[in-house]
Amino acid sequence: MRLFVLSLFLIASAARAESADGWFDGKDGAAAPAAAAAAKKAAEKKIEKPALADDDRLWVIIEAADKSARQAVVDAGVAIEGMSGSQVAGVASLKALQKLKDRGIRVIKQTSLRVISTEDFPTADSAYHNYAETEAELKAIAASAPELASVFSIGQSWQGRAISALRLNTTAKGTQASKKPGAVFMGTHHAREHISTEVPLLIAKWIVENRNRADVKKLLEDRDVYFIPIVNPDGAEYDIATGKYRWQRKNMRKNSDGSVGVDLNRNYDFRFGGPGASDDPDSDTYHGPSAFSEPESKAVKAFFEARSNLKTFISYHSFSELVLYPWGGADEPISDQRALKAYKAMAEKMAGWTGYTAQQSSDLYVATGDTCDWSWEKRKVFSFTIELTPASQWAGGFYPGAAVISSAVQKNLQPVLYLIGLADDPTRAADSN
Ligand SMILES: [Zn+2]
């Protein structure tokens, strides 16, 4: 069944690629040959979900020597994923590529994602947890320490998958309220960033396994801690569903133009729809029809809003090895000077442990509507985006292989314990230097 569906899918995408030979054929499917349209229709009928993804996307290398040049690239709808000297690399749809061309931005190299897709989760990367394995692992962790750990769902994805949270609290379970200071660690807003599932999941496991160590025990008695390893389960599953990585970033919403997906990390309601977020549904950085239009980001919103005790937060992404603090959506620093000092001190500490680089999120380029700008602005939670390993596309990019998992987990353990510890009053980090 799967092979049959896949072959239809390939026929359909080959036909789409053909119609796009002159780069761009106007609105999706408008100029496609009848046979292609028929094949596409047949494929859509067979594949109820996931729908066809935007598989005509390209890996592009672009000359962009400074921040304003990078901003122009982002504003064309490209998701920048790496930098090397005066060049950036990232993922562009055909439409975004056309925009670059129209705006006179030089693309040095472009490669179809279908050509450079890497084999797989199931075999070479089987150490990575898919959705079902993540769910099973969370339940197993909770079952191993019922006095401390519990699992509940914060909401559901478009396709009905539960977005699960593991909670560590010695006195409250599930969704029971707690007055203890809280910390939360989330992964995989972006589907193809699978290492960002492994880090929170395996750190949670480590903490539970080491719950009787004196320092850990003390920490857990006084805190309310959450791990949400997969915010975007539909996208993550879609990315690996054929046994070949599909470079999916967004969720699996069916957009009105026939494209698939909203960039969940552009869908939050602070400076929504501003620079660095695309209004083109086809773009990898499409912000969605409105702020919090997506069930996944809505679930995160509700999660925060139900828990005013939350004070520290990491949203894991990959890659680049960075520790980022707000703002991401504006050039200027946050206005609260004491908080800014604390942010910088915390980021530097975490950079020291991980070997990553600490900086304001917008130092690379401005991107609006992300989780951390929202959680800082609206909830006053000290919020960090950590871009995990590897350092570059040339070191494995989104798919660095299973060998990096354990070192990524090791390096990121201390920052997690540190933020849990600081949750009573994160601003005291400002006094630490
Ligand atoms: Zn990401």
C-alpha cells in the first residue's frame, strides 16, 4: 500500500517538476499538463494525509555579506539555515527563488532537495525516536518513577496526534496546579530538526534516572518541570514517513493554495507577520493565516497561559550551535535592563557548557512571530532558543546522524539543570558576574 501510494506521489512530483522547468508556472497547477493534474489528483485521493508537500524546494547558497543582505534573503521567503563567511545557505521554494531573482539577489548554487535527501530514520538513524517511540519513551519514564513523573497531552495536532508533556513534580501530577517555580523544555517546532526531540527527551530520562542524586533530588523537590519533545508531530512523522528525509519544516496544514504547512515558529502572536516571516503559503517560513491559527501553537499558548508559575524556557531547534535570547523580531535589545543583563549572563553560562555561541536572536536576521519573543513579551518567561548541533550544513545540517545524539544530550544537560534551578527568580543571574 505504501509503495503504491509512493509511486503515485513520485509521478505527481515528477510532473510538477517538469511544469516548473521555466522556473515558475504561475499559480500551483494552473499551467500543469492535464496528465500531471490527473496524477496529482489521483495521488491526493490516495494520500488523504499527509497531503503532497512542497517537494520542489531547493537547497540554496546565496551571497549575503551582511545583516541587511541576510534580511533581504529572509524577506524573500527563504529559511536561512547556515552561514559561512559571506554566504548563507537555506531552503527556498520555487516562488522564493523567483523573488530572489526578481530582487537581484545572487544565488550561487541551488540543489533540488530530492537529489540530496538522505536515507533515513528506520535504519541508519534508528536511534532517533519517531513519534510512537517518543510517546512510548515518555510513558516508560513516567512509569519508572510514578512518585515524580506523569504524562499528559497539551493539545492535538491537525492530524489528531497528541502533543505530549512529561511533568516532573513531587507533589502535583498531570495537569494539577502547582505553586512551585516552573521550567519547560520543548523540541521540534520544526519537523526536520529531529535532534531537538532527542535532547529534551533524553535529558528528561537522565534526570529521572538520577532523581536520587542529592543535587537533582533537591532541585526536583522545589520545582515544576515540563518536557515537550515534539510540538509538531505531524511534520516530524511526514519527514520520515517514506524512509527518506523530506526536509519538512512546517506543520501539515493544507493551505488554500494547495501547498502544505505553516511555520509554527512564525505563528505566535507578537509582532506577527512582520519581517522574516512570509505571507506566501508556499514558503518555508509562512506565518499562517493569522496568529495562533495552528492547533500546535495554540496548544503551546494554552499551556503557558494555564501555568503562571513558569519562569524559564528553552525551545530547541537545529542547527548552528547557538544560544539565542530575545528579541528575534527586532534589532533592539529588550528594554528591561536587569532582565537583559540576566539574559546575557544566562546565555553566556549555557554557551560555556555547550561550546555554542551566545547572542541576541536577531543578530543573524530579524524574524517575527517566534515562540520565545511571545513567551517573553506576553508571559515574562525567560526564553531561549537553542540551535543544537551540528555547527553547519557542511557538518551534517538537519541530518547529522545518530552518532551526535549522546554528546548533544551531555552538553545540554547542565543548561537544563541550571534553568530549572533559576526558575524561582531568573533575574538573579544578573548578579552572578
Ligand atoms: Zn527550527
